[in-house]
Amino acid sequence: MGFGGPVWHASACARTLRDSLALARSALRGVGSPLLGEWEEAGGSGVVHVRRRLSEREQQEAALAVRDIRGTGEVAERVARLEVDYPAVKQLIEVQGGVH
């Protein structure tokens, strides 16, 4: 999509676009470098996508590899961290059929 390199990507859907954005940003807490680039996109039905460039260190460690974490233990760890700030996340995930 032309982001100038590998990116972290988080999507979220909450009651409002503002809450969706906060939730997606929270999912990316501690990773990437907003200074190298961060893009926000509002999709349909209240979904927000946030893409953030990997930090220079992350790029070196990842050797520019792309990895989809859906269905892995890493997803469960990230969701657990989100639930601390957003207790409704667990209910949303259950309603939508689990983490993919």
C-alpha cells in the first residue's frame, strides 16, 4: 500500500469512531515508531485501521519479514493487555466469534 516499509496494523470497532481509534492505537502501544510514519483510516461500520511503521530496531530484527499474528498466542496476549484499559473488548470479541 505504499507505506515506505513494513508496518504494524491494528483494526478496531467500538461504539464510536473515537473509541475505535483509541482501541486500535492501544493495540499498537509499545511497538513501532509513529515518527517514521503512522496512518489512520476509517472503514465502514465504525471500523478504524491504524498502521504504524516498524521502528528501526524492529526492522532489523524482523529482516523485513511480514507476519500475520491472527490465530496465534500473541493475539491472546495483546487482547489481554487491551482488556485492562477496555474491559468491553472481551465481550466484543465473544460477540464477534473470537479472535481471528
